[in-house]
Amino acid sequence: MSIIMRHVLSVLTVIILLFVSCSKTNSQNLAAGKGAAESNQHNTDQALLDQVKPILDEAGIPADHAQRVLTALASGPAFIQDLQAALSGDPYLRVLVDKQHALPLGYEPADLTGLKDSSYRVSRQGLMLRRPAADALEKMATAARQEGITLIASSTYRTYAYQETVYARNVRESGQATADRESARPGHSQHQLGLVVDFGSIDDSFAETPGGRWILANASSFGWSLSFPQGYESVTGYRWESWHYRYVGQSLTHFIDTYFGGIQQYALQFLYAWETLKTPL
């Protein structure tokens, strides 16, 4: 073999050895980088879990619903993305209004609009809703009408003073205990938000009407949520009201249905705790 050929082979050997060495080093670096990324992701996931667990406790979310949230949180970014959507926009769509939490004294919506017969019917004159709820009601009623269902709006926005009259009448006619199961004290009524509609007959029979069954199956698609479901009086403070729906928007109905089994009260308690404790996302 010539001297030149031996030299060429030597150079090629060196190049091959360098290539193999670099490849091994790159593989090691990639593996180390992947391990670090996985470790960082694990730490991030654990931090989120540690962040959310006390919120669930503070909100009084029962174990089965809390586990659903934690499982979703551990499965990927969808829960945080849906939480961000639920926390965005008009705060009164998600404000917690119940027996323990009152609206600000003197609260009155600024964008109330009168309702009149259109795709739905009104049971009397003078009914009003906030504009976003009125628009959503029109869309929902139009969809119901296409399936042969005519929705009837029977009660909507109530002022503080009007709720005083309603509550006092219920106490007078039924006694304090019964009134508190069926009627909110002034300042504690969702109706004062201008985002609530009582549909149809406003009694238990509504649940078995075509309209009652249709709304139960379809309301959340239009941003409406049943406030007082059957079997949850100990949670909501009120007996079952199959006719009482609150407009919260589609982002929040998705959040309620996906992570809290359709129970509005649990979702609103969670969001209230999240914002009260000023938990960062």
C-alpha cells in the first residue's frame, strides 16, 4: 500500500472516530435534556396540584368532584385553559350569590332590556334581563322553536325592593322555614343579577313538560345553567327548582359540566375561593 493511501486511511479513521464520539455525546445530551424537561414538567404538574388542592378544600368541594378536578389537572393543560376562560370576562356571570354571599348593597345592572314575545313568550309585561342574557335567551328559544318547543319566560330581573316583597309574602304565607327553602332574602337572590329566568309554570310540574325536558338537555349549550338541581338542597340551600336557570355564558357552562358534574354551586364556590385566595394561574 502506498504511503499516500495509508495517510488517507488514517485521516478517514480519525474522522470516523470523531463522528462516533460526537454522536454519542449528542445522544447523551439529548437524553439529559429530555430527562430535565420531564423533571421540570413533573415539578410543574406537582406545583399545580399543590396549588389547587387547598382551593378545593376552601370551596368545600366533595371528594368525588375534587378528584375529577385533580385527575383532569394531571392529564394535561385543558383544565387550566378552561379555568382561564371561566375567569375571564364579566365577573357578574360567575359571582357567587347564595345564602352566605350577598350582592353589593344597591347593586343594579346597567344594561337591562325589556322582553317581549318573539321566539319565546313572556307571561307578563315588564320582564327584563341584562342584554347578554336576553340575546342568549333568544338564541336558545329559536333553537327550541325549531324543535316544536315554545319557551315561556315567567320571572326575570327583580330589584332588591321587589325581592323584599316576595320574601316577606312567602314568610307570611308559608312560615320562615319553608320560605327559606324556596325564596332568597333580599340581596341574596340570583334574580337581582338580571341573568335569571324562571320558565313556565314555576312549579315542579315544569320538569315533565316538553319545555322543561328540552331546557334540561340543551340549556348549557347556550350558556344557561340550572341553579338548584334535585337532590342538592344541602349544597345550594334551596329545594329543587327545575324552572330556575341562570345565564353564565358558554365558557362557564362548559367548566361546570366538565369538572363539576353540572352542579353550578360547586363551580361557583371553586371560582370564588380561587379569586378570594388570589391564586395565580
